[in-house]
Amino acid sequence: MHPTFTTRGDIRIVGLAQPFRKSEGLDGPAVWRRFRPFVERIPNRIGCHTYGLNEVVDMAAGELIYAPAVEVSEIGDLSDGLFGKTLEGGRFAVFAFPLAGGDIGAEFRRAYDFIYGAWAQENRSCLRAWYDLEVYDERFDPATLTGEASIWVPVT
């Protein structure tokens, strides 16, 4: 898996945060099921793509937040436990990979193991933020969990 690189401006998102500990894992599909009813009702949405935000809260304790989200032009009034956030834009390493429709969690774990294992060991000095984004666009079929997804990692 070799990344391509892209640059883009700030990314405004609205999502549903799920705190978790790395040692305990996360049921990502369950978080997405809770978020799905909100997607079409979020105002100012841009495009049809969705994101999965992974953000480190406390690296030493292994505390993270996972948040399914959509991109918005502006963050408006939010309810129902949703949050809004602007992520700093810049340069990203983009890792695209196929999804076979099986255990999507295992497929993402393999991708993350490579990115934050072998690739990050060689490129640690270029990591610039404590978050990454799973990008689900027209290449991904949410009904079958097949197609292709990308993980965007902020780099210098």
C-alpha cells in the first residue's frame, strides 16, 4: 500500500463522537448505525461522501474518539448529541484500499497496522496532527461494505 499525496483546505464536519480505549477496541458498524438517521438531516452538507474521524485524546492512555461524520459548509445549530469541528487542512498522505465486504473492521485494522506500523516508522517525522480520516465516497458501497475506501493522514 503506497500513499498518494493531496493538499486541501480546512475540513468542517458534523458527526457523532464515540470515545473508546484502543485496548478495548470499537464496534465501528454500531456507531455508524446510530449516526445514519442523522445524515440526511444535517444542514449545510457538502457532497454525498462521509468520513470516519479517528482522533487521539490521550496517547499514553490509549484514549481515542471515533466519529462518523459528514462535511459541511458551515457548522449550524446542532442537537441530538451531534458535534461540529473544523479540522486543519494541509497536506495528507492518502492510503486507498479495497474492501471485500467481509469483516470491515479487520480490513481497516490491517490498513491501520500498515500505516502506523511500517509506513509511520519510516515517515514519523512528517506526521503533523493527532487525527486521521476514513473517507467513504462514490467508490464505497455501504450496503455491501465493498468497493474502496481511503485513510487520509495529515503530514508535513
